[in-house]
Amino acid sequence: MVEAGGAVGGAGLDTLVLGRLVRHLRTARGMTLDDLGRAIGRAPSQVSMLENGHREPKLSLLAQVADALGVPLRDLLSPEPPTRRAALEVELERAQRGPLFASLGMPTVKVGRSLPSDALEALVALQDQVQRLLTENAATPEEARRANTELRARMRAQDNYFPELEEHARTLLDAVGHHGGPLSQRATAEIAAHLGFTLHYVADLPHSTRTVTDLAHGRIYLPQAGAAHNDSRSPLLQAVASHVLGHSEPVDYADFLRQRVEANYLAAALMIPEASAVAFLGEAKAERRLSVEDLRDTYAVPYETAAHRFTNLATRHLQIPVHFMKVHEGGTLHKAYENDGVVFPSDPLGAIEGQPVCRQWTARVVFTLDDRFSPYYQYTDTSSGTFWCTSRVQGSSQGSFSVSVGTPFAHVRWFRGRETTERSASRCPDASCCREAPRALASRWEDQAFPSARPHASLLAALPVGVFPGVDQTEVYEFLERHAPRS
């Protein structure tokens, strides 16, 4: 930005690039610092400061410099360095003035003509590698927990309801003429076709992926029928959602996590359209028979999808605060959401992933039941109040998980299953609740047992690094190369 009578500043001017442009033009004309200084009425030291990017000139001075060099003023405002070497000098100078270099406590290198070009190339490449390694090291479980905690806070603040994603879903469903009821396989394919994609079912989909989208040829590759997926529509709709939302290569783990949550949300909003689902749930509330199972059966979706979708709509449209939990059979919390005051187990940083869930909570008690077909309902008295919860167990390649939806006692009157007599009390995080073994057992075994833990590997190791964590990019590119249409 050029401010009349003032400095040439703002986001549009890079003083380092400007300085290299002035130096390049001055030396190309055979002028010395003294020559240019005399032409503009400034000391050579002031010209040197300008060329080294240490000074942000006023418009009047920059106009004088342009006149002295015989070029239009706009030539000095170019955002591009004049040469490859100038670009490298700018990059190294910028790096040395940044926080990363300052944190290393290293002496700076004088960036001048005496610095050989090969040394300059090496220094810039080395700086890039240091930045890359630090970025990769940031993708640790600690970074993942921080990103999850921040995302959960955002979801709580807006009641897990994303109006912009609901609007995307409405637009797509209107485009294929679907306005309610279960979304069929055919309608799902029509959504993809409407967006310009053809579907290709293959037997050699990369192991680290659920789908692969070929943006160059408008193809979405999916596993052949019979592959183990909870719902064959979900992977396709998630791929479509990422395209509709303009997702690009994630810049960090938080961005990757945000994209995944948005894609999952939009896919669920397509399978359970807002308008018809709200009407269905509103009628059920009026008759005091709200049920996640009924939502699942009405829209022919997996229980977990119905539970997630219920949390999207319950507070915004039914004025009911809720919580959601997915707990591994080993007792650890996999993911969760709440806006109803329930207190999830967490570490000192507020992260909940991998934390042990109280044995008295519905999400744990359900694993002790023989009946895995019927929904289980329970009231649980906790330090933050009494909550009613419904829970089911579902299998996966990583073992069994319970999926639970609950609400405070004051709102249970709207739900089917409120008449249950099952009740428990939790004193967690008091260790005497369920973390400590009964005294008789402890006295017999505490010095005689040495178990070998079986935690999820992700709790111990750094997250896989790369653009898409856990995805083998080479395998994906080789796959696309095999299947790309030949002209």
C-alpha cells in the first residue's frame, strides 16, 4: 500500500525485495552508493540501509530514487526479486530476522556479494530443512491433544451445529431432488455425478485410504463391494464433502482435524437432511419418545452416525443439551462432545483422548451386558449432576466401542428409556471410585502382578508426519498412475 505523503508500508511492500531491486538497478547503471546518494540528496549510509531492507521509505523518497534510476515508480514496487540470487538473499535475510533463527541463538551471516552463491543456496536449503523438522516434531501426541481440545471447545461454543455445512447439504440434496427419508445408493451416486465425478470401484485401493479422488480426471475410487465399511455411502460422501468444501493440503494437524470433522459433518447432513430430521425429532419430542435408535432406523444409517447427527440438531432445534461418547472396550475415551455440563476425564491440559472412563458410567457398564441387541439406559450420579444416558456397543477393526448419548436429568422427560431403573454413582476422579483395586485384592496381588500393557500405539508414538497423516503418498500416486485414463 502506498500512503500519500507517508511511508510505503503495509502488507503490499517487502522492504527486503525493494532493497534488492534498488541495488540491482543501481549496479546495472554503474552507479555507486555515493552516486545514488547525491542524486537523491541522502548520505550513502542511508542508501545502504534502504538496499539492505532496514528502512521503510516515504513515497517522496521512493519517487526520487525511481527518477535517479530512470525507471517508473511501479518498477520499484514489484513483489518479485530481480534475480535468483536476490531471491535467495531475501529468503535468508527473512529467515535470520525471524523467531526460529533467534531461538537457536546462532550468529547471523552477512548476506553480501562476498557470500558465494553455492554457500547461499546451502544456507537457504538448510534453513528450510530445520523448519521442516521442527514442524514434523510438532506433530506429536501433545500437538494432537491440543488441536482436539481447541476443536472441542469450538464445537461446544456453537452447540455442534454448523449452519454453513447445513446449507451445503441442502444445496446438494436439492440438486438431485432428495428432500427427506433415507439417502439411497443411487442418490449418493447422483450427488457425485452432479459435481462432475465418475465412480470407480477397485480392488487395489491403497491400504492407508478409504477413497482416493483424482481431481485431474474427475474420478473417485472406492473399494469393491464387500470391503469392511460401516456404511458404503459414508466414504463416498466424505470424499464429495472435501471437494465441495474446497479442502486442500492441510497446513498442520489442526487443519487436518478440522477438515476431517467438516467432511464427516457434511456427509451425515446429507444422509440425515436437517429439515426432515428436525420435523421427525420435533414430533418425537412432543410425544416424549426421542430415540437415537429411531433416528438410525428411519434414515438407515449406522448408530454412530445417528448419534452424531442427534448432537448436531438437539440443542439448536430441540433446546436439549447433550453429550456424546465413544469409548473403547479397554475403557479409554476415543472421542466425545458435550454442552450439558458433564465432566469428561481429562489430563492437566484438558485433553480427553485416551483417558480412562469411570467404570460406573453407562459407556463402560454396557460392555458387561450379554444383550448387545437392545439399547441400554442408565442414570448416573456424578459430581457435576445426574445424567441419563443410552448406549450401544459396535464392533470395528480396532475392537469394540460403545457409543453413548446422554442428557442432564432435567431433560430426560423427552426421551424413550427414561423409565429405566438402572442407576449408578460415580465419584471419579476420586481414585477410590474405580481406579483403586478393592483392598482385599490389592493386598493379595499388588506385589505379585506385572501386566504387559496394550495401549493404542498412537498414544505412545508421534503422529505420522506428512501432508495427510497416516497416508502413504507414494502408494496413492502409484495407484493414480495405474488407473489414470490413457489418452
